[in-house]
Amino acid sequence: MGTVTVIGDETAIRGWALVGAIVCAAAEPAAVRQAWADLDDTAALVILTPTAARVLGPELVERTRFLVAVIPP
């Protein structure tokens, strides 16, 4: 079974740790891109804040080995 990883601003995602998700706090665009690049083979679901999704843009469709979801605004 794979892991769930959440990427975005810390205040928006910190609660996800309570359900066992790996929380990658990334407020700046460079940190979002780094967290995305650092995803390993255990990632099955990646949840992004709307801001993180905008930062990644077209990169979201380039990696298809896991499911990506964006938290509604």
C-alpha cells in the first residue's frame, strides 16, 4: 500500500498529519517544486493546495505513477 503526501502551505495542510499523511510544508514556489521532485516510489496519492497546484502547472500531468488531488479553495 502506498503513502499519502500533502504539499502546500503549512497552515492549510498540517491537519492531514492527524490521518497519517506525509505533510510537506512548502510556502514558496521553489519549495513546492522541491517537494514534488522529492516524491519517492511509495507515493500513491499526492494532495496539493490550490496554490501548490498552480505552481506545478503542467508538471502535474508529466508524472502519472500516482493519483493527484487538489484541495478545493
